[in-house]
Amino acid sequence: MMNFEKRRDRFELFESMESPFLNLTFRLEVPDFRPYCKEQDLPVFHFFLYYLFKALMNVENFRYRIYDGEVIQIDRLIPSYTILNEENIFNFTRFEFSDDVREFIRRSLAAKDESMKASKLIHSATDVSARDIKDYVFITSLPWLDFTSIQHPVGRFKSADIPSIAWGKFSTLADGRLSMPFSVQAHHGFVDGYHIHLLAEEINKVLAEAIK
């Protein structure tokens, strides 16, 4: 928490505001990992999700939260993403992170299957304690849209401190890299534009290492 203490006065400024959010959308360019996924028989969305969470763990500012009036640093992240069922009605997923990419994907696919089959809304965080919700990062994928901005709702437990991340339609660049609209919403007391830049760099790094 030593790094946080250096910015506590910045945190207190933004925490005093009605809306402490930083919400930034930009074009994320990464190595095209889709051929690797095809070769290894790995689903593209879940593969990217894994390395996004690896990157989030590596940028400390995305692991700061507010609990019981104090700033804490969490040491695990719970993936939670939205899915559409066969009737195009959304639901939520939730599962435990695994350091092993294939185990992570297995859990993610199982969570997707559970949510696809559920007729009612599940994993909406209404059954999660005020402390446990702090381990979450909320994920949305909009693969049909080349969007330029997005605004996420704020849940209970004053969840301005829980990051929300979204990405959209993939585009292939002239140099063979992959581009997508990418949005990060986070508490500005913890995360600046610089840290979003660091996250983008870390995503590139972990993906490049994975597919080399």
C-alpha cells in the first residue's frame, strides 16, 4: 500500500466528488492472437479474457478497493462477464480465476453454460457480501460494435471502486495486428490515464509472450 499512500490526497479529492469515475475509451492494438487460438483449439473470447485478467493483476492500481471506509489492496480477481442467451436476453457469469489458461477457460465456459441455461437472472451480486464484491472486475464484450464510448451502471456497495471493462468489434490492421475499441471505467482516486496506458502495455506484453 506504500504506492497508494503517495496518492492518498488525490484519492480523497475524487472520493469527495459525486462521481469519482474515470471512463476512457480508446483503440487497443494487440498481436493478432486468433491464429494461435485456432491452432491450439482455444476459444478467442475466453483466451483474451484470461490474459486481460493476468494484465490487471500486474497493474497494482487496478487492485485497490474501498472497504469499510478504508482503502485495501486485493490479491485475487473474480471474473464476471455478461452473456446473451438464445433469446438474446443477458445474464451474468461468475467464476474463480485460475493461473492455468486451460483451467481458466474451462471454468469460464462452464460459467457461460450455466448462465445460458438459467431462465432467471443469476450472479447479479445481490448474494455477495460487501467484502467479497470487492474482488470483482465487471466485463462486457460488444463484438458487433465499433463503439466510441460506453457508460456502465454502478451497483450497490458504492462500487465506483470496482473496475468495469468493455471491448468491441475486432479489426485487422495493415501490419497484421488486431485493433478493438476498449473501454476502462475505474475510480479516478486509484486509476489515472497513465495506469490505463500501463494496462494496455501489459495486455500487449502477456499476449505476445503467450503466442510467441
